Amino acid sequence: MPFCQKGNVRIRYEEAGSGFPLLVTPGGGLNSRVSNWPTAVFNAMEVFKNDFRCITMDQRNANGGESTGPIAVDDPWGAFADDQLAVMDHLGIKQFFFMGYCIGGCFAMKLMERAPDRVVAAVLVQTVGHWDEDPDVMYRSGRDVWAPELLQRRSDITMATVEQYLHNLYRVRPDFVYSVSREFARGCRTPMLVLPDETPAHPLQASRDVAALCPNSQSTVFPWKEPPELKAKTIEQVRQFLRAHQPVAAAAQ
């Protein structure tokens, strides 16, 4: 269980496979952690380890994970991106693919805004996003599911801090995928593949908006999780999408 230390932030990460780097973040909202992979819609670390150098991590302060750091109230999405980039810096990786599940869709967009020269292509799986019918679904998840356990083990954090943090995550930009603006999306040239979902936390409209706004984005069919043959075809579509965007020099090695 290797760790990456950057200042007062300590990130646990894992690797599997070899080839061009693929950073993959599991779902789980603010509890996005490595141990969530076995229950993911498909385990990217297992599925793609024979194709790419797969890297995953516990996100900062995920309950049940081993990554720790301050509550980044002032720039919460930027802090996640900085943690992800710190892991890649630690591993000596400049350019990479990024694949984010659930909250990882928000991570993906912020990472592309933060480091457009480093993310070669991105896959957004069942992205979190704003849902008009229940705009506070993610705020409540953070407050009711994530915060209580965190507060029990971190006496340095108050509920007032958590509430401000969740506000800045989910209420400051109550639209689209929370972490970036629609204006940024319209100008983002990074190739993207979107795997839509339709739940309160993963609204279909958020996936459709990413696919429609980002000029080099495309979407899989929806629904794609059933039957098993369609799911397998969609996973293969992800593999071929990433292979098609692998830098020529890396592919030749």
C-alpha cells in the first residue's frame, strides 16, 4: 500500500498492469476509495490491467480509505485535482488517461481544466451532476453519509467547516457537473467518452450535457449495463477509445 506525501496531504494509491498510464477513480461520492472497486459497475483495475498501467487511489478524507489532508473549503474541486496530479508527479508520469466513476466525472472535468496538457483523454462513467428535481441530493449525501464518520475520527474538523465545504462543492455552481462551468466545457478539446446513467446522484442530463457541450466528446448507448453482452460491448468500446487516443510514441514502445 504505497503512499504519496505532499505537504500535509497523504494519499494512498495502488497500481496494476503496464503500458500507457490510466488513472482511475472509483465511485462512492466523497467516500471514493480503492476498496470500492469490487462493487463498481465494472472494476476498471481488473478489466484494463492487461492494456494499461492502471493507477487508483483513495481520495482525500474518504471514510474507509487511508488518504488524509485538510478540508479544502476554499477550493474543494481544485484540491482533489491537485491530489491526483501529486500522485502522478510522484510516479514520474507526465501524460495519462483519466477515467472517473460517479464523482469522478466532476474530478475529470476539473483535472482537464487544471492540467489540460496532461490528460490525453478521459472517460466519464455515470457522472455525478446537478439534478433539477432534487438539487441537494449530493449535499445531503455528504452531510448524512460522509460527514458523521469523518467528524468522529477528526476532532480538528467542525460541522460548520463541513457544511461550508459541501456548499462550495455542490451549491456554488448548481448546474452541470459542479466542478467546472459550461463555458469551460464548450472550449475543452480533450477527447472524452461518456457512459451515462440515470439516478438522482447520476442524472442522465448531466451525461448528455457533457457529451453535447464538449466538442471532442462522444457517448455510449444508454442504457448499457444490461444485458451482459451489451455491457461487455461497452467496456470494449472504452478500451478501443483509449487505445485510439494513446500517443503514437507510447504506443510504439
